Amino acid sequence: MRRNTLFFLFMVLFLALFLGAFGGAQGQVLIDKGQSLNEQPPAVVLDLVARGIELTEGDRLDEAVAALKKAISLAPRYLRAHIEYRNVKGNYLGHLDDLKAEYESLIEKEPDNPVYLMAVYYLSNGSFGRDSLEKVAEIAPEWAWGHYAKALLLLDKEPEGAVGELLQTIEKEPSATEAYYLLISLQETKLNRIDDAIATAEKFAGRAGLRAKGLPALWRLRLKKANQSEEAKERLRHELQKLANVSSDVEILRSIRSAYTELLKDRESARSVEEKIRRIDPEWYPMRGWRFSRITFNESGVPRFIVLANRQLAIYNKVQEAMENPDPQERIRRLEDLLSLGPNPVLKRIIYEDIFRVAVKATDAAATLKYADALRAIDPSDTGVLAKAALVLANRRVDLKKALQYARVAEKATAEFQLAQRPPNTPGDIFEMSFPEQRQREAYAENRAVALHALGRVFYRMGNYKEAGTVLRKAVNAKRSALRLTHLAEALLKLGHMDEAEKLTAEASKQLAETVRRSFVNEPLDDFQLESINSRKYIFSALRGKVVLINFWATWCAPCREELPVLNRLYEKYRERGLEVLAVSTDEERKKVPRFVKEYRLTIPVFYDSGMKDYFNAKTIPTNIFIGREGKVRYRKIGFDEESVRELEAVIIELLK
């Protein structure tokens, strides 16, 4: 009996020691309700985290990951190390799937570890769930981030309670920038207490190490309280100038630069600060430390989540600038030049897609074919690329063998509906929200119609009118459009089916007219005067009662060269019914214009631009502005492609009624 009792006591002692060792820090959290988590980690950990942030901004991402992983190994309960690690691996490297799997494994091993739960929540776009926040608040209510979790739970229904919890977060974790930002937003917008928001921003800017982050919020709030008055702006300008003169802290100077740019719209002063930053840090550039995320779509309509940061974001901004160029060929050239700057795979695909879309719009067969192949190599499931490329090749009558190959692959791939697969590194909740089943089915219907249209059009160009008619009829049944109806009518005419072709042509015209009418606007115009290259003056008010088409073009613009003869024919056809066409050249070398007019035998009046392009905000050429008989802008048409001919005539007919 005594032996059994001793054995029992021994086992109890063994289990107690085992559970104590196994529970470790997790058990301590449960006992002290997270209070111990507020203890600051050793200085070496703080240095490693600071080093990781610095390396991240310097695009030394692998080194940043190594530093932050070491910090986590030394202080696994230090949330900031986890946040920065998830930031660099998720936002800068884009390894969202790996990151998700890594933390799911940690949480599976320690489901009650509040540090892991908050780390996952922080970069989950809030999708990690209310249950997880409630669990953190229950397990570690005295932890600074436990208070933050409670604030998030109270945010909508009890904003005053959320304020109290955020104040507790800041008191226990003075470097919690997230809590400062959320508290300022809550006080400013939900509670409409601008003075409280300013007080929080002052406290934020007063914290050592946080000043550069707190000052921009403080400056913005002060301007808002002063209703953006000139006096307040002048005070801010004086403060910024004084601080810029004495500071050598790059982070402070970056904040000053942003304030000049965003709050005061003072680019000259911002450039002056940039020069000082570069003297201190020659490696600095404006996008350093910035990141950007967005949802983008492939040619089949499937969304994917992308993140760009640092130099990749700087290149992306150049991509956006290149896309604003009015000349499609110049746009393609500039985008191709950016490929030499070393975009990562994510950004390279975006550039390929932009070039492909420009090429398709401009019906540039060579560029379309080149980048269709490039995109196909990246994502073989994107059959929209093949169908659209096949249509361009067919319309241009170029490489019809290749066009047939593309169209057949696209047609086969769209033979039946299948749910799309989530692209790598796109969070599941974002994918499901952006692309629910109903939207997938809508995208499928369009993709199926485009694939059939492409195949039918290729058959038509190859002279196989019977197959063309059969396939184009399927395309129309899949999704009717004016262009598909027109192309089916053309095939039926070749087959001698005159009556059906006539009906389809009438339906196409009716559908196009309805589409045009839905896009009509009614914008007033001031009077203006133009002088033609032949010195003939046109006063806009004198044209009242006519339908006026103002076309902005240039001799170097390939689509313009295709469009102008079309406009000339439309002018000759409808001028007796009240159409006036004014072709405004945007050429800088004006001497080329008269030669062009003579070469193309244009009878429409041609003018040099004298500010009209800016007045009508015609950033892209060709652009057509349609003005109705009552003297108001009714329609805008940008660009020119195969569909444009019918669209232009449809607009003219509607406005002449």
C-alpha cells in the first residue's frame, strides 16, 4: 500500500514538472493574463528588429528576414519582431502563402499563444476573424496588444470604450504606432473630437523614435482644424523650414518633404529637402520604405493580389507615367525600356500585361504576338490572352496559322465552365470577395464568347466561310455584341444567306446605337474660335444647329492615320445633313501638317492646336469630341480600332436625328 502511495506521489510530481516545462511561457501568460508580455526584450533583440527595418528599406530583403528571424528566436514573445518579419516576408517579398503556412503551423502547435494570434491578425486585412481577437482579449487582457484587440472589438459599437483600450495599449507599449494611428482616426472621424486627435498626435510625435511618424499626422490635423487657411499653411511652412534647417535625421526630413508635397503642394521646397536628404544618404530615393498593394486582373478576368515596395514601386510609378503617353507605339517603347530596370517577376508581368493591352488596342500584331507568348509562359491558364491575340492577328491578316493555333487552344479551354484556382500569394478572402462564383460565371461567358469569336474570325480570314458561320453563330449565342453580330453577318453574306445577314446587321446597328445613347453626356461649352491651316476662321457659336465632331490627331500617330480617311468619308457622307468635322493637329512640327493633308487628300477642315487639346482634356490621341446641335458635348471617343468605324457612324446618326 505504501509503495503504491509513493508511486502515485512520484507520478503527480513528474506530471507537474512535465506540464510546467511543456507549458512554459504559454502557461505564464494564462496565469498573469499577459502582463509578462509587456516586458521589453533584451537590447540585442531591439537592435536586430531596428536592423531588419533598415535592411528592408535598403532592399536587402534576405538579410532583413535573417535578422528578424534571429530576433524572434531570441524573443519569441516580442510581437514587434513578428510584425516586422511578416511585413518584410509578406509585403516586400510577397511570400504570402509561405507566411500563412508558417504561422498556421505555429498556431497549431500553440493554439492559445496570443503573440502568434496577433501577428497573424496584423497582416490579415482583418480576415483572421473576430473569434481570434476575442481569444487574445480573453487570454491576455493585461497585455498591451490584448488591449488593442479589445479596442478593435469595440470600435464600431462602443467607440469610447475603444479609446480607453487604445490608451491602455499606448501606456503599456509606447512604441505601438498602430495604436496611435487607430486612436487618431477614431477621435478625428468617428467621435469628431479634433482637439483630442491633435493631443494624441502631439504625444505620438513626442515619443523617442516615433517623431518622424507622428509629425505628419500632427501637421495634417492642425491644418484641418484651421480649415486649410492660408495663415495656418504659412505657419506650417515656417515650421517645416525651421525644422529642415536644423535636422539631419533622414526620417524627419522625409516627413517634411511629404508635408511640403501633400499638405502645401510646394514641389520646389520638397525638392530642396530631397537634395539635403541625398547629401546625407546618397542611396535615398522617394519610394524608399514605401509599399503599395492592389488587386489586378489577367486577360481572363481572374484577380490576383500584388505588393510592390521600394525600387519596385519606383519602377511601377514610371510604368504609370509611360501609360499616359498618347501615342501607343511610344507607350510600348517606354514600357519596354522599363524592363531593363530589373523589375521583379510580379512587376514584370504587370508591364507585359500593359504592353499587351496597348498592342491589342492599337492592333499592333507584332507586339501582340510577342507579349501573348510572354504572358502565356507565365500563366498558361490565361486563355483570354490567346483569344484576344488571335483576333488581332485575324483582323490584321497576319500569321493566320498562329492565330488559328491560339484560337483553338482558347476555344478548347473554355468548352465548359470550371471554378478558377486562387492565384499564388493571393489571400483567399480577397480572391473570394473579388471573384465569387457568379462573377466567375460572368467572366466565363465573356471568355467563351471571345474564344469562339476569335476562332470564327480566323476561319473567315482563311476563307473557310462555312466553319466561320458555324463558330461565329456560337459566339453570338454565348454573348451577343454588335461586333460579333456584324462578323457573323459578313460570314453569312459570303454563304449567300442574305436575309439573315441583313437582319443581323440591323440588330448590330440597333445594339450599337443603344450602347452609344447610354454613354451620351450633356456638358456645356464656352464659345471658341479656330483658324484653319488655310486661314479660314471658325467660330463655334456660328456652328450652332450642326453636329460638330472635333478630332485631335497628329501626323506621327498611326491610329490617327487610319482614322482620318474614315472621318473624311463620314464628313462627305453626312455633311449635307448637318455634320461638321474639325481636325485639330497636335503636331509640334507644323510644317508636316499641310503635306499630310495633301497626301491623304483630306477635305475636312484642318487646324493647328491653339490650346483646344487642353481645353477638352484630350490627353490621348486620337480623341473625338462630339458636340450636338444645341452646342453641348454629347460623346467622347478615345482611340481607334476596328470597332471604331461603326461606333463613330452610330454616334453621328444618333446626333443628327
